[in-house]
Amino acid sequence: MSVHKEVKRVTTHILQKMKADGEKISMLTAYDYSMARIFDDAGMDVILVGDSASNVMAGHETTLPITLDQMIYHASSVVRAIKRSFVVVDLPFGSYQGNSKEALSSAIRIMKETGAHGIKIEGGEEIIESVKRIISSGVPVMGHLGLTPQSIYKFGTYAVRATEEAEAQKLLQDAVLLQNAGCFAIVLEKIPAMLAKKVAETVHIPIIGIGAGRYVDGQVLVMHDMLGINKEFKPRFLRRYLNLYEEILNATQQYIADVKSHDFPNEKEQY
């Protein structure tokens, strides 16, 4: 029987079993109580409280401006909605780089103040000491390799990563490093599908892809992209399941028209 259907609460153990059984892992971002409740009711395996909130919730150009306090606010809202899903929270830019003690302090704040089940951190060898220190404290850690948005000014572009042999080899080595440090899963973002396949076959922990092809253990998308709330973002890897921008726009315009024409509220809609 599918783990997806029988499990009452998703854990790191369940995610590992899903990889072992060949069952794909579903993952979406969420940033507030109402949407998280819908995703949880739908049976989502993992909900990521992403630092992409900086873009889709606050309107910043990059993920860099969002603070630890803001991430805690969003994560707390999400966790209050959850009965089943495993909730992972991004450590934001500046809360872990170059200082493993600060990284541990940031992770502990998230776990204590939100009730989340784990954290996600971008990078490989460069941040491995932070990863080890956080995991040694008992906090589950999800890695993130490939296109790492917090390093966008270093990359200078959102183009596909690890297309050259040297970068591809480093990514594979970093994945093994993260696994050996104790990470329970890794997100691979915007890398060639066959490289992602090699990573998924090399390590024994779940590999979740976003723009990393079909040969990994699961998929994640940003909810605003998947639901068509964000109409500008159109990468090849995105499949839109709704066009909420147009539906919400039309509903709002209809509401305005009904108010202006004295149609709303009508006799049945008043006391």
C-alpha cells in the first residue's frame, strides 16, 4: 500500500521509506495558515516555508532581504495548520553563513518558536560545519544544491547550474558530504536531469527536484507559480495547475461592478 495513503504523520523515517519503496515525494511551499491547511488536507508530504516568501509575499527581487524573524512568523502560521505534512523551514541569508554557532542558534530559534519539523540550508562543503553542528543538536536538516538563490549575486544569473564537468562533479561530492553529515534529504534546483539522476542513485537519502528532471525522488514547486498566481515567472520546469491570477482578477472586477451597480448586497444578503 502507498505510504502516502496510510501514514498519519510524515516524518524523516517515512520520507526515507518512500525513497526505498520508489514512491515519489510531493512538496510545495506555503507561507500562511489558510493555504497550508488546504495543502495538508490534500495530502501533501512536505511543506516548505521557503525564503521565496521574500519574493512572492513581500515583493523583493531576491530572497536575500527576508529576516529570521520574518521566516519564524511565516513558519508559525503554517505549522498551526498542519496535521499530517512534514514542515521544513529555510534558514534565511545571513543566519548561518560563515558561523556555525550562529547557524545553530538560528535553527534552534526556528524549531522552538515555530514547531516546525526541520530546516533547509543552501550550500555544500562551504557550510558543512554549520550542517554538522545543527544536526548534532537533534535538528533535522535538508540540504539544497544546484541553483542556490541566496548566492544569486555570486552566480549573476538564474541559468541552469552544473552544466560543466567541474561544477557537476563538485555538486555530486557535495551531495555525498551532506548525506554523510546526516542530512535527511537534499533539494536539487535547476540542474541537468541526468546529473540529478546520478545524484539520486549515488546517495541513499531522498532527492527532491525543482527543475531537476523526473529521475529524482520527489518534486517541489513554489505555490504561487504552480497555482498561477504569479503570471510573470515561466521557466521550462513549471507546470501551472490553475490560472488563479485571471480567476481572482475576474472575481474582483465582478465584485467591484456589483458594488458600483448597487447589486451587492441584495435583499437576501442583508439582515
